[in-house]
Amino acid sequence: ALPISDIDRAFRGEFKSYKKYFYHNTGHGLGVEVHESPWLKINSKDTLKKGSVFAIEPGIYIKGLGGIRIGDDFYIDGNGKIKRICE
């Protein structure tokens, strides 16, 4: 199992110079609903297991200027590795 907080921490690390502009969850689970648990956030106690499908959607929003949000969908393969859907 892969701790969700580790995934969130890794993405926040990539945007560390924009830390004050990154103020929402990193992503969420995908399933029956487009947005569902588990929520990928820094204080999550949840884990992702083999077969989990989820979206990573980091975004930076700068007041008065605008923002950008990039989204990709991923899953945990049979070996426990993160794979992007539609590579």
C-alpha cells in the first residue's frame, strides 16, 4: 500500500517555490463518481492499493493573475507501481 500523504508531499515538493499558491488537494479517487474518495491531501491517513485509480491535479492560483491546473489519471499496477493511464 502507498500512503496518500507521500504522494501529496512529493507533488508539493515539486511546486515548493509556489507553495503559497498551492492551496487545495493534490487529487482524488476515480470510480463511479468523477470526484470521490480517497482525497489526495497532505494529512490523509489513507493508502492506495493495487488496482486503485486516481487523478493527480496539482494547481497553482495567483490572485490577480490567474492559475493553472494540470490533471492526469493514474492507477496502481499489479506490482504496486504508479502508472499513468493512456501513456
